Amino acid sequence: MTTFIVMLDDPPAHGIRVAVKDCIDVAGVPSTWGSKAVADHAEPAPSDAACLAGVRAAGAGIVGKTNLHELCFGSTGVNPWFGTPRNPFGEHLVPGGSSSGSTVAVVTGEADVGIGTDTTGSVRTPAAWCGAVGLRTTHGRVPLGGVAPLAPSLDTVGPIARDVRGVALGMSLLDPGFTAGDAPRVVGRVRLGADPIIEAAVDEALAAAEVEVVEVQVPGWDAAVAAGRTILFGEAWLHLSHLYLERPDAIGAEVRGRFELARQVTAAQLSRAWAAQAAWKEELAGLLQRVQVLALPTHRSFPPPIEERDTAPNDLAVPAALASAPSLAMPVRTAGPIPASLQLLGAPGSEEALVALGVVVEAAAGWSHG
């Protein structure tokens, strides 16, 4: 069993089944963070994470704690301790991470809503590679108490589902009272050299949705990616290095390598990255005064084979995180068996608009597992 680290007997009062990433506390259940270094000493959580209050209030059932990329510190979803959740398009393909198990659980019908975390793409990458819908929320919109930290200035909690309606349901559990708003009609198209099949699928989906598309240039994009990665690694070292230093043998080789990079981030580099974050937020805010939403691929590529997993960085996901902004990843049709993934990036607090636009695009050009 690789999708779940632990299954729970928690029947829903009103039919909603929720899968919770195992870096988010559930009362009475140890949180392993997908790592032997944590699992060996994990005690049952004394209470639920704050983000689960709406799940409980709605009478939803938590069906299990799901697998993840170890310590949330990676984007492939390959886990040396608990196995790797099976990508629905083939077990030889990476599922994406770090919220791999929560994504696979909804795609396979084992849950209606998956709850994951997204620091620099950890909800959106597995959604892109498994044909699901995932929403990175505005930083701070969903409380993080009881959620394992990775890079706290970037960490968020967000929902994953088979379709946009399921993500809206997930948002209503994380943020009670959430409802979709009015769909934006002016979309800024960003082109950054993804696979031509994916770029074409994004264009076709926007055309089918009959939105106004404005071609836009984003000069600060590459700098935002660099700053976001510096913050990710620098803050991960600040908050998790004790695990690496105390139990290196209990951390997988891939994540150990990431810690070895993280320890090289200096305080000065981290300070410059935080300053660059402020500049990027200002640039994006100015751009989103001209268009309502940015549209681009969620990922440059289709899911790679597990043995080639280091060839597919998730750089298209990082700038939304650096901007503290929400971003919706959703599958759109291609001529092949694997969908492309469209990313809709909005201003902080615009989840309602992104979900509404997602509904429109899904009706016109969406893709489903059937």
C-alpha cells in the first residue's frame, strides 16, 4: 500500500471522504512526514491541525493519512520509506510531489477531497502529472497550526480533487463559507517554453472557454524562480536541519542531497531573496491590474519515468508561491492519453475567481479520468 501511510475508520456523516497528507496532524494519529527520521519517534497527535476544523464541522470522514515526498522536500513523490504512490497513467511514471498520496487517492476514487500542502508546487505538480485539479491557496488564508513546516513564508494548505467542483468543495472545508465568484474574462497568456503539446493544449482550452487572451511578458519571472528556490532551501535548513544533523541515516538519499544544498544558503543570500520577493509581489500586482489572471502550463513536461525524475524541475510553479498568491492547476484535453495541465494564477485572495474560471474552462475543454 503506497497511497496511504495509515488508513482510518472514520465514516463520513454526510458522505464526504477526505484524504489528509501525513504532514498535517489528525488527532490520535502519529504524523510521519513521510520520513523514517520522524516516524521512528512520532507520537499520536494530541489534536487536529487547525485547517481541519471545517472538515470536522461538515461531518466529513478522514479516510486516511496519505503518503508524500519525504518531509515535503521534493517534487517527484518518490518515497524510499513508504513506497511511491502509483501514477494512474503508469506505475513507471512519477506521481509528482510532494502531495502525491492525496492526489492519487482522489484520482483512484478512494477520497472525494485530498488535502495537501503547497510550498513551491506540492499540490499543483502531482495534480498536473496525475490528471487532477489542485489549488494552491493564498499564503495565510488557511491556518498552518499543526502542519509540518518546510519553508513557513511559502507554506500553504490546499485542496485536490478529480474536478473543479471537488476543489470548490475542498475549499469550503478548509475555509467554511467559500463559494465561487464571478469568472474573470481577461486572461494574460504567459509563454515560457513548455512542451509544445502542452502549450497548444493551454491555448486551445482558453479559446474554447471564449475568454479574452492578452499576450504578456513577465520580465521578473526567472528572478522570482531563483529567489523562491533560495527561500525554500534556506528556510528548510532553518526549520528541519536538526533531522538531517541528528539522523542522516534515517533520511533518504534524495532528501539528504537537498539538505546538503540547503546548508550552503547563507544568511545574506536568504535576505536578498526575501527582498526579491517584495519586488516580485510588486511586479505581479502591476501585471494583474492589466489582466485579471495569468494562464500558463502548470509544468513544462508530462510526467517523466521514475528513473529520469531529476530531469523535470517544477519552475513554473515557484513564482505563485513567491507572490503569496493562489494558483489553480487543472487538466485540459490533448490528443494523447495524458492531459496537459493549465495553471491559472491570480492575485492574493482571488481563489473564488480562479475556481469560477476553472469551472468555465472545464466545461469547455476539461479532461477527466471517466
